[in-house]
Amino acid sequence: MNFSINKQGRWILHGILLCPLSAFATTIVVVRSANFILIAADSKATWRGTPGPPAVCKIYRSGDFYFAIGGIERDVTRGFYVKDLVADGVKSASSFDGRVVNAQRGISDSFLVEMKRLQAEDPDSFKYAIRDPGPQLSVAFAQMENGVPLFAIRGFEYSDGLSPRVESSRADCPGMECPDGNRIEYMGKQNAIKAYFATHGRESIDPLVLARKLVELEIEDEPSSVGPPIAILRLDSSGATWISHGCDCPIVAP
């Protein structure tokens, strides 16, 4: 979604870019302007096997690097932890682009092993994981670098067949996808978000209000998969500020 900023500092929406990333059991919205990034996420957890807490924080940090995870975030049985893979990528690079590249490579390699094992060892959970089209795992990355807010989203989709592989989708800002530097991206459950943008294509709205509203729409639309509380992080030149959270955010990756 692209937008412009009016004289009152409110945003006017200008239609939808038809390349959203999807995952299950979450909704994450990323809003980027020239001065800040907002990350908004629901907190409902969907568990297979031994139940965990009903609400979890889906936004993590490792130093000055923040990331949000939707989809298959962990598999204790097979030792698959996305937050650890991202944290390893952060440790081995100093620039934002380098960290994203390292994290993407580590996640893609490990996710391929995870999905192969899941398919062989737990077919029911595998079928559950691939029940919706699109990536089974999506990660949003954000960081301030030299005073510039940067974000990237990577989707990971397992493709079965004679030669199983993981296919990646991407969105970056700044980048070709956001030539004017303003951007709204969303991943996870998004039917209600799409319906909203279809009828509010030129609405003037505060970005924080919009980020919260989009997650609320999905909570109302799919309460079995998306639920409160809503965590919202603002990242700007002053640092990171938690606008709201209810699940002990931030969780620090090792």
C-alpha cells in the first residue's frame, strides 16, 4: 500500500500493491515513513501438540535490530527456533542489509530441514502448516541506520515435490517497492485488511490509528487465529518506544 502525507501529517492511502505476504495464525502490520517505522502485531498463539500460553509477543529485538515473526515460529520437538536464527544473523553482520541477508539464508536452510522432518514425523501438523496458500513463515525486520528507518519482510514457503525447496518472497523499504519512502505492508491473516483498503482507498488517517485498526479488523474477522492484546512498536531516531503491549514485550533474542 502506498500513501502520501498531507499538511496535517495524516496519510492519504493510494490503492493496494497486490503482493502481500501471508502466514497463518497472526497479523503483523509494518508502516514506514521517512522518519519512523511502526510494527503492530496481534498476540494470539496457535499451538500444535502441548499447549502453551494463549498470548505471546511476536515482536523481538536483538540489540538495535527488531523483528516480528508470523507462522511457524518454533518447533520444540525438532529444535527449530526462528528468533535464534535471526539473532545469529545479527551477530555476524553490522549493516541492516547484511543482517537481513544472513537471517534469510539461515532461516531458509533451517526451514527446509524443518518442513521435511515435519512432513515425515508429524504429517497432521504438516498438513495444518500448509493448509493456507502462501508462505508458512514470514519475518519482518526493522532498524534505524544512520538516522534512516529501514525495514524488510521475507516470506518462506515450502514447496514439496521431487526436489523440495523453500521459495522466498520479499518487500524492502527504502527500495524499488517504495520509491517515495512511504509504505504499508502486512503479513498473515489479511482478508479484512484487503476489504478495508478496497473501500477506503483515499482515506486520511493517522498512521498509528491505521496500524492498530488494521490488526483490530483481523481480530474481529478471524478471532480463532488472531487475537489481543495488540503490540505496537515505534522505531525512530530517538530509539524504540512501545506504544502498547501486553505480553512482556520486548523479548530479547540471545
